[in-house]
Amino acid sequence: MCSYPLPPRYKPEVNRPMANFRPGIEGNRFIDYAPDDEVVGRELVAAAGKPSQQLNFIDAVQRLGTAYHFEKEIEAALKHIYDNHHHIDDKYNDLYDVSLRFRLLRQHGFNISCDIFNGFKDENGRFKECIITDVEGMLGLYEAAHLRVQGKDILDEALASTTTHLKSLVEHLEYPLAVQVTKSLYRPIRKGLERLEIRSNISIYQNEASHSIALLKLAKFDFNLLQSLYKKELSQITRSWKDIDFSLKLPFVRDRVVIFQMKGSVRAYFNEAKWLHGEYVPTVEEYMGIALVSYDVPMFTIISFVGMGMIATKKAFDWAVNGPKIVRACSTIIRLMDDMASHKFEQERGHVGSSVECYVKQ
């Protein structure tokens, strides 16, 4: 039986029954989908032409604990603002905007002068009385003043003035400003721990009329994700601690999860114990020499390098071990703040003299 080749463009007709399936329920909704972090990144960059808006957005990103996702974008934005801030006439700027710009730039290491606040002072060199009615501006100035450096009286004056006025006004403010002022007076941003403030900051931010939906969603997701991670890590640490069974082996110490102390810390504790049992109150110099070691800031500085990858070189560890100035300064600040906070309680239960007793004796 003979067969004949079909022409090259010949297509046999096929008759198929039509099913008339309904289209998928997702439709085209995912064509333009972008993750929240990408949306937030675009919003941050898009605000570049409006420095005030961009600074407020950066501040919100930081307060909500998501800044680590946008480190490069934030650094680039602040550098651009710093490079161009000399061309801004601050006399006509809002006090809150100027204060926010000053605080964010100083937080990120930019050497911006506190002279930008001169426009808010009168002919006698004092802050104008009119700023008292600007609560948000005073709050911004109060937060900015915590980044002052020695020898700049303008910010010392600003801190004293804003603290007094904010304390007198806080009872008459409404939510959420009342909450923000109360929080700042108790613990300003400079002295706080960002991660501990996020939950309350989310509650405040979501009530702002101009909040970014993408940023709010990202902040909530990020917060819940990290909470889950922290719980997992704490579970592992707690199980390890219980396996060691310190409460039975060493019943005279606190049954509390801690990191093992280095030899220097043990020596410091031994000296403090001798002072206590000998009822000896050391000089301030003697006390600080021991107290700075027993507070373990140097040890935690070294531990902080763990997990940093290529940054944690031998040179970095050698630097940390040799007690650099920044570590000693941090130890001093934390030690003195802790002594002032715990002084009364420790002396009631019997404790080695703190820096408070040492200063009183001298």
C-alpha cells in the first residue's frame, strides 16, 4: 500500500471537546508581587529628593528593628544628606527635622556640628521660648542632646531645658505622643536596647496615619521570626545548663544561666570578696581597677567577634584582648551606671563597697 508525504505546512484538523475550565483563582495577582523588604528598600531610596521624609523613614526603619536589612541604603542616604547639609538654612527648618538629622548623622559617625541649633536661640544665646509649645520638636532635641560631646554647652543646655519642660507637659499629652515622651524620659534612644523597644514601637507606628504598610508588615514578620529564633536558642542553652547541674554541684552560687568567666574575672571576684570580709573600702582608683574586670565587658567584647566571619581576624582578637580605650570607656560607663542603680539594694543585703561608697569616703 502506497503512502504519500504530506505537504510541509499541512496541519491535520483535530476536533476536541471543549472543557470550559474556570481560570485559576490566583489570576494575575502575583505578576507584580514584590517582597516587603524590596518594597521598603525602594521606598527608602525613592524619598531621596525629600531629606525630611527620608530621615523620618530611616528613623522608623531603625526603631522597628529592620535596619539590618538596609545597611547599605541607609549609609548611602545619610552620606548624601551629610554632604549636602551645609547648603540648608536651618533658621527656616522645623526643630524636629533638624534634631532628627543631627541625631541620625551622629549615630552613624558623621561629624555634624551642633551649631545647626543656633537658629533656635535668641539674641541672648538661650533657646527661644516658642519651642516650648513644640512638643515633638523638644522631644527630638532631647534625644539629639544625648549625642553631645564634651565642651559643647549648647547641647548641655538643650538637655536640661527639654527634660524640665517635657516632664511638666507629659501628663497633659495624648496618645501616642504621651507614650513616646514617657519612654524617652525613662530611657532615651541613645541608652536603650533597640531590640527590647521594638514591640512597643510597632504599636505606636501602626497608629501613625502616614505609616508604610510594607514596613509595618516587614517589622511584624521580622519580629515574630526572631522571637522564634531566640526561643529556640534559649531552649538549647537552658538544656545545656541543666545538664551541667550547677544548682547541686555549686549550691552557693546563683542558679542562673551564665557564660563561664575568664581567669581575670575570678581574680577580681576574689579581691572583692576580701574587701567585703575585711570591711575595707578601697580608693576609687583601686575599686575601678578591679570593678572594670569583674564587670566582664572585655570578655563580652571578645565573645562578640564570634560568628563575624572574616572580620574576626587574629589582629581583631589581639586588639580586644589588650584593652583598647573604647572598651575601657564602655566598662567605666556601664560600671558606674550599674553602681548608681543597684547601690541601695546591694548595701542592704551586704555587699562590697561600690563606687558610691568609694567616692563618699574620699
